Amino acid sequence: MHVEEVRGLWTRSLIAWPDGRRDVTTQVAWLQGEGLFADLRQPPDLAARLSAAACRDELTAGDCLALAAQYGFSGRFEAREGAYEWVRRVDYQPPQPTRDIGRLFWRDRILVEEGVESAYTEHWHRDAVPGTPCAGLWLRDAAQCVSGCLLRVGDWFAYVRGRGEAIAGESLERLVQGADSLRGMQMLVDCEISLGRVGVQGWKIARSSLPYKVGTLLAICPEAESRLALRDLDETGRPTQRVWEIAEEEADGSIFFEANPAKISGATPW
């Protein structure tokens, strides 16, 4: 299998482990470009466990514990001697000792992934036939020591913003439970993995690791050579602008500087 064969938007119907455990309810979306990717995995009851927080500083302790149950990551998809590795450059959860390596093969119309360094089986289904444009940018905010990703595959996009400080531990849930303040909890879950769809009027976020970003619009504008600015929300919910340096460009990144108005209509894809 070639990397080109997995471009597009994928959802997961199953993950199973050798001990008999199975998960068919976690909502998983994986957007794969030519090499860069973004992946978001959320519990099915997440929305019901959250308050109506409109920004990071309004998240309650309960919100933070609920958000800590999410998984997600972004980086580069690379071939590895008969298998493939999802090389994680941004990870919503603390880094784990095993690499994310799997063998991929088709079983009828299901893309099957079997783990190499850890034992599991996943079933993937392509929700969107890969189209054009297809491009990606790996981003760097040097002032805040933050990495990010901007990816578009056909009408689908992903935007990722990592944390300013690395985290380490068994799980994000344990870290949040052990935080010494609400502000500490809020900062631990402040890592964005957003996915959405491009429409005739702009780009709209449909799912996000930060619930208050759902339904907002991703506005992009060029700053200067090798830089771009994105409209964002600060920790208090006020509009702000984040300036990124383009550290890596995949395919024709100029598509991100085309007209990107701040309005969009139509239903969300999930």
C-alpha cells in the first residue's frame, strides 16, 4: 500500500484488543494529507458532560476532567518496513513509550490496521474520496514555543495547536486530577485539534478538542513570506490573532492564502 492510497477523511467503526475488549462508540476522525495528518477521538457522551463554557477561562473542573478523556494527535504519516507510523509531533495525551505503528491492508471496503508495537485491530472507513486541493503546513509559534498544523484535503480541513509546555504522565486524566488549581486544569487541556469543512463562504469548525471552538470560523491571512495569521480566541474568549511561522510546506500551500471569508453556511459534516 502506498501513502497516496490513504489520503482523505476516515472514520473508525471498531477497535479491538486481544483480551476481548472492543470499542465501537468513540467518535474518531482521521484526516490524511500527502504526509501530514490530524486525528481526533472523542467519547460519545462528551457533549452531555460539558458546561456552556465560551472560552478556556470559563471551563469548570468537571469540564476539564471530561475533556481529558479525549485523544488526538497530529504529525507525519511515514512508511516503516512493511508498516506505517503516525509520527506524533503534537499529542493531546502525554507521550507514550510505544510508537504508533500499524500494518494496513484492505478487507473488502474496510481498511484494517493492526498494531505492531502494541496489539490492537482497527477498522477504518473513508468518508470522503480524496480530492483537490490537498496541501499542508507545519507551523511554529516561536514566541510561545508552540507547534501546529494546517491541513486541507478536498473540502475538509484540520487545524492543530499544541501546548506551550510539554506534559508527561500516565494519562491526561491523571494529570488533571492532580492539578493544584483550576487554572492548572484549564492549561492542561488547552490543546486544539479541530476539524471542519470548507464551504463557498469560508471554513467552519465542526468538531474540536476545545468545545467552544465548534461552529466558529477559521480565518486565514498571509502576514509576510513564510508567515500567516489565524483569527483565534484568547483565554477570555476575546478575538485575537495568532501569527505562525511556516516551518514545513507540503504540496502547494498557496491554497491557504486564497479568499477565506469569515462566513459559512450549511450543516456540519458530523
